[in-house]
Amino acid sequence: MSIDHRRLGRELNLFDSDPLIGAGLPFWLPDGAAARHEVESYLYDLERRAGYRHVYSPALGKRRMYELSGHWRNFADDMFPPIRVGDDELVLRPSLCPHHALIFKSRGRSYRDLPLRIAELGPMYRAERSGVVGGLSRVRQMLLNDAHIFCAEEQAGAEVAGVLALMRRAHASLGMGPVAYQLSLRGPGKKYGGDDDSWARAEALLRGALAEAGVEYAAVPGEAAFYGPKIDIQVADPSGREWTLATVQIDYHQPERFELEYANASGGRDRPVMVHRSLAGSMERLFGHLIEVHEGAFPVWYAPVQLAVLPLGADQDAAARSFADSAADLRVAVVPDGSVGARIRDHRRVPYIAVIGAREAASGRVALRLRDGSRLDPMPEAAAIDLIRAAAREQRSGSGS
């Protein structure tokens, strides 16, 4: 039977929805929020170490901004209607790139500033039809792991190659991997911005980065963004259906439309290339995939509960809670009620379980149970906590399974 994240996510108390909030607008419950927060923090830290500077930008913008960017002409059917505020028409943003273009433009820029890597975990909105929204895969509000790199044209190829390497690291840490790479190009019957020359240069840069990465890919006409070609990293659900999770794109169009410039080494003015990239897509779609890939049994580092502590009886409650308190930097749940067998079954997706009986309470030693059913030899409580911490660190770095 295939795994459906909509069913499993609700069973595991990760997320839910309510008609009063509306279709395509799920809310995250504490366990889902804990896992999501850990992944968001990881992505933030990964980007920071890779030279990205993080920003915050508004989820609204004037309609005129989207007319300049090209979204209004090419994407209006997927945007919510403008909100009239006095003489202004404000729009819930369908993407973050116009805001980031204006952040670049807000200060004088020199070639010494490039490449400038701007990242944000930012909300965006899509006016999806009621019949297609559901679970976490198709939603109307999403939080996107997004970034834009502003660079000289001669730097763009290396920046795209660096993005692909960063993606591989992030996906390994999350415990998943791509099934295919797709080079998405222009196709007939669609509107695109820019001229043939800029599209050809952008395509050449992406092909070069794919060659450097040594990955096979399929060129797919008609799947490009309206402003430029892109590399789409495809993942598969348990039924084998492919969809795009991560992407990197080359854009000459929006720097032209927003008149972005930087001072070159000769004292003249040049136009930057804009590289769009998302390492993991939206948190909603990402977790829809992760729930299915891991069947709710997430890797230790972002599991909602990393350690479940089960006292055998009321006499062991105090020892169980003392053990849990000593692991305050882990996500620990003390589960005192019910038969031991039922409690173990109910927490079979938790990476580590510690059953505290009279012997464990007296000795200060625990025998950790793993979710595959195996048990480790008894060890001091401090050593057990250190073991869990080390496993989480190893997996988070991408070197663990």
C-alpha cells in the first residue's frame, strides 16, 4: 500500500486543516512544527556557511512591481486579486524574486560586492483552485526556501555549480535524493521575457554547470520559467510519480526590467546576472515528500521526538523524568500511561526508546531500544544522551543515513 502524507501526517499529529481557515491552508501542529523548525534552522545555517546573507521582505507588493517583473503578464491567473488600499493596488506575492531585485537595487553595488547571495525563508501565495489543493503538496500559502545570487556573467556558471553541490549536501542530510535532473527550456505556445541571445547564454551556462557536476539530464522544452531556463531536480513519491523539489535558474530578464547595475572594474556600469535557486522548495511540499519517503520515521536530527522515556510504573516516574530533564537539548517525551507494549508500538517511529524499570532507576543505566526493534547494551544515562546527540549531528551533516 502506498504511503499518503495526507493520512499519515494527520495520524502523527504533524499538521491538519479546518474549513473555517480554508482549503489549501493547512496548519502545523506541535510535532510537525518541531520537525519543520529544525529543518528551517539547518537550511539557514547551511546557507550562511555558504556565503548567503539572509533578509526579510514583505509578503505584499504593488501591482506595478509585478508588471515590471513580468509576473503580472505571465502569471496573473495564479495570483490572488489585488487589494485596494487608498490609491494603491497591493498583491500577495507569488514569488520573492522582485523583492530581492529591489533589495539589490537599494544600495550602490560594485564588482567587489559580487557575487551577492541573498536568501530568505519567505511566505508566498498561489491562487490554486479548490479542486486541486490538498495536504501539503498543493497549498495556497507556502514558506519557500529561496535565494537569489547577483553576479557578473563570468561568475554565473561557478555559482550554479556551487548551488548544485549545496543541494546534494542538503538532500543527503534530509535523507532523500533526486531521481532525475531536468533542463527546462522554452517551448511553443508560451510567453517568455528577454531575447534569443540572453536565453542562449543562460542555457549554455546551465549546460556547463550540469557537465561540471557530472550528472545526466533530460532537456524538456516548455518547462522554463518565463524569465529564463532552469535546472529542475526531480524527486519521486512512493508511487513513482516525479515532481520538482529544488531548482536553479538563470535570469537576464528581471535585471533588465528593474535596471539593476553595478560598478565594474573600469568604472563603468554593468548589468548583473540573477541566479534564482531553492535548495528544498517550500516547507509544505518538502514535508509532504519527507513524510512519504520516511513513512513518518524521520532521521534523528529532525524527528519531532528523538527519545521516548517509558517508566514501567509509578515508582519509576521520578527517575524517568530526571533522565528526560538531563537531555534537555533533545526533544524528549515521557510516556507514563498504558502497557509497555502498547507504548512501544505507539512510539515505533521515535528513533530511541528508553524503558525505565526498578533496575534502571537504581543503577542510572539504560538500554536504548531502536525503532528497528534492536536494543543496545545498557549504558550510563549520560552516555545514552551523548550517543543520541552524536547520531543527530552525524545525520545533520549528511554523513549519516
